[in-house]
Amino acid sequence: MKRTTALFLTLTFAVTSAAVAAQSPDREALMSMAQRIFAPLPEVVDNPDNPLSEAKVELGKMLYYDPRLSQSGFISCNSCHNLATYGVDNLPTSLGHRWAVGPRNSPTVLNAALHRTQFWDGRAADVEEQAQGPILNPIEMAIPGEAYAVDRIASMPGYVKWFERAFPDEEKPLNYRNIANAIGAFERTLTTPDRFDEFLKGDAQALSDDELAGLQVFVDYGCVGCHGGTALGGDILARFGVVESYWEATREFITIDQPTMPMDVGRFAVTQDANDLYVFKAPSLRNITRTYPYFHDGSVWSLRDATQIMARVQLGREMPEEDLDKLMAFYQALEGTIPEYALKLPILPASSKHTERPVFQ
């Protein structure tokens, strides 16, 4: 999906940046180039099929933080996508129901609504569809069925009233689809503006000299082929390991006490198409300094190491330390501000009854 577009962008902007670099580019020239490749974050990411409203967003926030959407009553969306730690849990792969260890790293929820697809293998179209998956996944939140989830939420009178406010035109507003729609609406407000956005909006002084040098390296190497656009990623699905196999490049980062992980076939598991073997979504680089460990298996903790691995397996190049230093500086400019209201814990509705005793074992 869009792999030829990635190659075209890489070649186009490599030529453009080379021409600019030859003229000893100043801040204005770099800003003009960046504005053609990237775009500043919007305040919210609306969805015509799930229009945002204050009531819907607030309901989604409550559901996002509510562990009663898991069978055990212990795991919430925030457990694996902790907003206080930039939308991730900082684990290689997350812990789920009955302490099951998931097969893939939990990507950040921040700015995820901008992505063309969701999950590492792109199997969900948007955040609303994505929100339906973990609740029912037996090794994540482990709710045994959609009706079970609806019954549990319906056992809380406060939630019944909130669904009526959030979906006023529906005869039966409390349904499984709307549970996910509310969560998705909340997630569509989780954008994190940063200094790079100010630069893209016209403030030529928003970035330091080191950060500007890193931006130039980022473009010169062709990183924009997979990490362009508003989110600096999330737009394409690409093979991880174009030049060198990723499991070979990351082998040294698998420690002797770490369980052997099965080789992840990526999107192939969804489509059974040989062209999708080892194909994954190119992640967003927004807040990349805070969303460690890296890659779909969380095998690499150092952003510097992860960047060098990407240069090797995708570009067939070994980055000199000087260029890595510049990129590390640029990445700092991508660390944004989490919406303050999203970090404030909501007061959750009380239960008047329990449909079933939570499973804690």
C-alpha cells in the first residue's frame, strides 16, 4: 500500500534537499522545504462518520480510563497506552489478561487518529475500528463478547445517561459500536503540538541550529519516504528489511534472558499475500524520544540504535556518528505537549450491580 509513493517521495526530496544544501541553506530555505514535505498538527482530527461533540469526547475519555471494560476489571485502554508516558507503556510488549504477554509492542495513541491505518499490520481502518479489537482480544482485555461488554456498561446508570447525551439521535445509543466510537472520538483530540509545528507555521526561530541540521539530515537520507506528512509516519505500510533482514539487524539486542520471540510475518498474517511478508505500518515519529522501546517487537531501547538499524535495513547505509547526533537533536523538536484535560483522571460512573464476578486469576 503506497510503497511506490514512498520511493517517489524519497527520490524527489533527496534531489530537492541536495539542491538546497548546495546553496548553504538558511532557516527560511529549510522552512520552505519542510513545508512541502510535512504539515503542522491539527487541534483535533475529525471524522465525518463519527462527528465530535463535547459529550461524546468526555464519554470516550471515561471509557478509555475505565478498567471495567476488561474481564478482570483491572486493565483499561490507558494500561497499555498510558497518556502520562506519551501514550505507551514503555514495555517491549504489553501485559494482558491473566498476565499474558502480547506479541507486539503497543504503539502510542497520541496522534494515531492521523494514521491511514491502525495496528502494526494495518488491519483496522481508523481509531474507531481499532478500539473494538483489544476489548475482545483474549490476551488483552478479554471481554468474552460484544453483548457482555454492553451489559457491563449498561449496569452503570451513569453511563446509560452519558450514551444518551453523546448519541442523542439513536434509539439504542448504548451499543458496542458506540463504545468504540466514543473512545475513538476522545483519541481524535489527542494531538501533541511541538516546536516543529511552530516552525512549519512560519516561526523560523522555533528550532535550534542543531535541530535544523538534523532536519536536513532527515531529508537528505530519504527518511521522509516513510516518515513524512503531518504525523511524520503512519501513512504507509512498508517492508521492514529492504536491504537486510530486520531480525538479523536486531539480533544483538535480544538478551540471553529474554524469551525467544517468533519471527513476526507482519501484514502477511492478515492478507496471506506473499507481497505482505514482513510488511508493517511505518510508525509516526511524533514524540519518538518518549515512546521506547522501538519496533513492532520492542526489541531496541535506544533511539540512536533504532535509527542506525533503520538506515541499515531500509537504506543499506551506515550512518556516521555526526549525522546520528544531528538526528537525535531533531527528534527532540518532535516531543510535543499532551492535552492537559486528557491527563486529568475522570470520575467514573458507579455500578448498581455486577453482571458477573471479575476474573482476576
